[in-house]
Amino acid sequence: MSSSASAVPRPLADLSRRVAVVVVGIPTVLTLVYLGGWIFGALVAVMAALATWELYRLAAARGVQPLRWLGVVGAPALVLAAVRWSRFDEYAPVALAVLAGVALVALVSALFIRRPDESPLAVVAVTLFGVMYSGLSLASAPLLCELPSARGWGGAEASPWMGLAVVVLPLAVTWIGDAAAYFAGSAWGRRKLAPGISPQKTWVGLWAELAAAALAGVAWMAATRSALPQAPIPGPGVAALVGMLLGLGAVVGDLAESLLKREAGVKDSGTFFPGHGGVLDRIDALVFTLPLAYVLLVVVGRLS
């Protein structure tokens, strides 16, 4: 039998990989989110360091050599700072200090280890961008965990599930929306959404993802009402809108990472997950939906 005849069709292979992620990855992530604190923060910090390294690898493919050691320290530092100072008013000045320190050290280092013909401006810019793209966005996860306690959403008797309940919102919207886009796009998608960036994405998949994200937002509101009795989601309409906006953020995050990979001329950002690509390939949507969820919940809370 020829190799082409015995090969697994690509849609089936993609589905098997997605199922593997669901079966293994999701329970692991949810368990660590529930444990919270430094255990959860350590995992997110490691992911931030790996994602930053992969981003720098993409830049190196285009001839820019960022200061990798600085980014791999700076990105997890932002995450761990969010664990230590988990209220935004405490975290913001620390995060600003970390970013300012990375920028200053990158600029001074470039003076000594990068010649003018080695694109020192691009080196400094990409080094700082990598820290912000991975570290600052993933730092939203521990901030989200603390948000219910900071805002008093648990009522008189705070539930130990509060942190998990809030972080589940961007996770569920991202995963459910992605699954809906995959199945709808595979079955009915004909017109490409952004063929020059991500040839697999279709307009049908986009609308399916937004619809599923809206439903996931409503389902999240209903499922977490007991754990978050004072959460600022006044009704299913607002919950659906929040879910839809997060779904749109997931699409933008996916396309943004695809654009970076397209420029670098690679299919995957790395090989950390055999058969699944790199860390960036797994968190590309979450890079947008985690901070967006924090902003939306805070804004809705103030408007309620």
C-alpha cells in the first residue's frame, strides 16, 4: 500500500490532535487554576518564558536577533509579579517597572553587543515586544483569579471555586468557539477569511465561532451564578455580548500569530508539543482573550 493511500486524512489528523488536547490538557489546566497561587503562577510563568523564546525564534528567522535571555527572564517576571501583587492597582506599577527595566537593559546591552548593521533598534523593539506579548498577556490569568475576591463577587461566603469560575470564562469561550469554527468551517466553509494569513479560516467558521462564543458566555453565567452571586453580569444579553467579544478577540489573536509565522516562513512556532506545534500555537487566542476578559468584566462591573 502506498504511503499516500495509508496516510491519515488531514481533517481526521487535526481532529485527533484536538481531541488529545481536550482529554489531557483541559483537566490539567483547570486543576492548576483551581489550586491557584504560586502553583498556577509557576505554570503560567513557564509558558510565558517558552512563548517568548518561540517569538524570538520567529524574529530570528527574519534576521533580527533579540536578547533572548532578557525576554525569557522578563516575561515570567511579569507573571510572577501578578501572583504576588494580584490586585491591579498594586500590579500596575510593578509591571511598568519591569517593562521599563527590560527596555533600559535591552538598550544598554545593544550598545555593547549589537553593531549598527545588526539592527539594534529592531533588537530592542522585538525584545520588549516579546515580553509584553507573552508575559503581560498571560499575567492576566492570575489577575483574573484574584478578581472575584478583590470585587467581592463571592458574597458573604466566598466560594473556593471563585477564581476558577472567572478564568473559565475566556478559556471556555476560546475552546468552544475554536471547536465550532473548526467543524463548521470544515463542513460548509468555502470563502476564506484571510487567505494570505491563515488559509484554513473561513467566514462560515468565523460566524460559527462568534455564535458559539455568545452561547458559551450565557452558559458560563448560568453555571457560575452560585459561585459568583455578585458577579457583574446582569443578564443573558450582556453575557452573550461578552462571549461574542471574547470570541472576536480569539480570532484576532489566532490571526495575529499566524501573521507572525507567515512572515517567518514557518508552519508552527515551535515543537514543544509534538504533533501540536509550539506554545504560541496553543495560546495564540488566549494572549488576547485573557486580558480582554479582565477588561470586560471590570468595565461591565462599573457600568452595572
